[in-house]
Amino acid sequence: MFASLSPLLTDLYQLTMAYAYWKQDVHEQEAVFHLFFRKPPFKGSYAIAAGLELAIEWLSAFRFSESELTYLSQLKGNDGKALFEDDFLDYLRDLKLSCDIAAIPEGRLVFAHEPLMRVQGPLLQCQLLETALLNIINFSTLIASKASRIVKAAGGDPVLEFGLRRAQGPDGGVGASRAAYIGGCVGTSNVLAGYQYGIPIKGTHAHSWVMSFDTEEEAFENYAEAMPNNCIFLVDTYDTIEGVYKAIEIGKKLRSKGHEMLGVRLDSGDLAALSIEARKILDEAGFPHASIVASNDLDEYRMRELKAKGAKINVWGIGTRLATAYDQPALGGVYKLAALKNEAGEWDYKVKLSEQKIKVSNPGVLNVRRSRDKDGKLNGDIIWNEMGTQPKGEFTTFAGEAKLWQPYAEEDLLLPIFEKGRLVYEIPLLENVRSLCQAELSQLGEAFQALDEPEVFPVGLEAELQHTKDALIQSLQNAETNE
């Protein structure tokens, strides 16, 4: 997947902190970090967990090569001397991942403040994993979430991901295609994504094909001759409605030879009006099953608008606004220290304070427990400390609502991925991840899936964990006041 699986896929400050931990001889101290986001993307209520398989690929290859260590040895501080001493580089040379890593599987619905990953192990190692894990999980989760919204707006029509040409580089392009498939797209134009992940690939021809011939009809005819089993004609190079008529003529010739025209594609103009007219023409000409595919900077809001106007589009090709998450190009996921084991072997819990309540982190060794009602619908998540009390009784959601934890069925979402650096998780087929995503969405109430101003899904801290957090905050504030 990645152009590089190097541990140097990181920020310099991760390495400088690792060096300082090593110098202070606390690098082996056991720590717990959590990866999470504070706000759902696109002003929605949820996100789709994605990117875990890619993170596993990077983690599995985590070793410093000789050339990478040589590069690090050449870095200088502001005094012109080596930034890292040789003994530290020798330590990195022998470093093998020994962390316990748990994660929420790809395709699951996730909500604000819930740990998508929990990393537990030597402090230095946990620190070195931060940047790459955020890079991988943030982007994939963002795109899968965007795809799910677009698929929802399509109302059952198939959605194709067409964004490679404008994606954020090769890795971003392939990663976007993969994540979009998890989120519900039925295929992609990206051949490399199809090759690597088995995603169905779709595509016929572009405007350049039409423009390379003297007439549009000649272009369609030659394409049909070359690929009679893959004919969706792009009809808007010159005059869209005339293009539909010409496509029909070629479609009749295809039919006489035992083939069928799949449809036409609209890529410009008034898509609602043109699709309505095209549908009428196609039906009257005996092509009621020919698809009308639409592209041209579409997203869930434009699709909703077109459907409200009665557009007869039944296949949607979504490019830039999906593959780049155009309206929100970053998830905003973070990775925070939550606990350190002291010399007595006990956990000291950690909280990051902020004047912004949303930025105050959660302490502990956390998991997420999901509740369902008797009909299988999701009805709440609770974040709890595995070193503390099991979820029960009343809890307060992050939205300030008092809730009673009375699940008909419940499950913990974080599963073991690595144990002491050894992979113990069986990576599912991508098709199964996609199916899981669709199942989870079917279990989420419609009010939580609204494109505009959705209801906030109930998520909160288990009562004892909330008490622990409040006490830590008070203690830290008192300490700051007394200094």
C-alpha cells in the first residue's frame, strides 16, 4: 500500500521525545495511549472505523534499517553537534515492537471520544507509533465516513468512486478507493486499488476519445466495435441530447450483434433536466434498462438536490469531493497518553487539561462497550476503564444527558491486534469489512444519519471513570494554583 513502510514516517518531535525518554531512563516505563477523534466529521453524528489493515501492515514492518539510522546520525542540533548520540541509534537498531495494541475493527461505527486504538507498552515505543497511526487511521476513517454519507444520499442507487486523478498522491488515491469501498461504494475507477484489494473496477471512455474522431457518432461506433461488452457512452462532449440520440443508434447496432448498451454518462450541464430528457428518449427508443450515470463534482448535498428535482440518474460517479473529503479534508484524530505504570506496578492515570472542555482527555486503560436494544438497534456506547468498574447503572453522555445502562445485548469493541508485538488478529476480507459497515449502518437510527443536524448518539464515560477523571482534573488544577 504505502510508498514507504519506514518508521521514519513520523514527525521529528516523536524521535526527540524518544531520545529524551531514553536519556532519562524512562523509555521502558509501561504506558497507555489512545487514538480518538473529538468531533464526528462532516457535521454528522458518526464515523466509520477504517485503516486498521493498513496500520497493521506498517506496524508489522516496524524496524529501523541501516540507511535510516545513518540518516538520523547525520542530523544536527543548533550547536552543530549530532542530534542523537550513537548509543541511542544502537538502541533503535535493535528495537523490536513489543506493544499490546487493541483496536476497533474496520467497518464499525465509531463516535466522538471513543478510542479507535489503544496502544500499551514501553513509553518510547508508544510514542514512536503516534504519527503514522494517526496518518493512516485519520484519512481512511474520514473517507469511509464521507462515502457512507454519499451512499446514503444515493438512496439505493450504486455509487462509484472516481477520484484517483485528484486524490492526494498515489497512497492517498489507493487508500481513498479502499476506504470508499468500505463506506459503501460498489466500485472504483482505480485499477491499482482493484488489483491490490479486489475492489470491482468500472470505467469506459473519456472526452478525449470522442474528440479524437471527426464525429461523435464515429467515436461511439469505434468504441462499441472495440469493447461491445463495456459500452457506457459519455454524451456531453458537444450537445448532450444529440449525444444521447447518437448513443441510441450505436446501441441498436450493438443489440443486433447480441450485445447491450449499458447506458450513457452525463458530466456537465443541468444534470436534473438532462437526465429527465435522456430517460424519456432512452425509454421511447427501447432502452428502459440503460443506466444514466452522472458525474461532475457531486457530493451528498448535490445528489440530494438532484433527487429533489426528479433527476433520473441511477448510477453516481463521485470523484474529487469524495477522494479528497473536499468539505473537511482532515478528521482531527488525536493520540493521547492516558496512563503510566509507576515503580510499585500501579497505574498512574493521566489527563490533558484544556480551557476547552472537548479537549480534556480521558484517563485509564479504556475500552468501548456498545449497547443494543431487543430489535438489534444501537442505543448507546459507554467508555470504561478495564482496570476499574464494569459499566452499569447511570452514566452521563458527553452531550450532558443522564442515561441508564440497561442493554438488551452488549459487546466490547476494542479487540486484541498485537500482543507483545506479535500479530494475533486475523485480518478480514475487505468484502466482509464492507458488509459489516452496511450492517452497522442499518442498526443506527435514521435520526443519527441525517445529513443536516443529526441527533447526537449517546456516548459517555462509565460513572467511576467519570469520577476518576473529575478528581484528576481537580487535583491538577489545585497543583497549578499552588505553584
